[in-house]
Amino acid sequence: MFNAAKESLPHDLREIAFAVATDLVLADGTVTEEEQNFLNDLYQALGISSEIALQIVQVMSIKN
């Protein structure tokens, strides 16, 4: 699934896709270990740096 997402998304939309996924994970106010693992795997599969991924998670946490 991650490879399909990576191949189908233009490079400039990968961070946005990660932000949307993070927003959906955080929407219910809790993050399970499975969801955390999903987000970790996703940012790596999309080739997003850990620093950017962390910033996205922090912003989405504030938003939610």
C-alpha cells in the first residue's frame, strides 16, 4: 500500500498526503500504537524527513 501511494503521488503532494493521514488519525483524540506505527511507516515510505514529519504531527495535534 505504501509503495503504491508513493508511486502514485507527485513528490510535492507527499507531505500534504501525510498531513491528511495524520489529521485523520488524530481526529478522535487518541492515537493507538497501531496508528502510530502506521504514521511512522507512512512518512518513511513517502520519503519525508523525520523532522518534517514531526512538525506535521505537532501542527495536527494542535489543530485537533
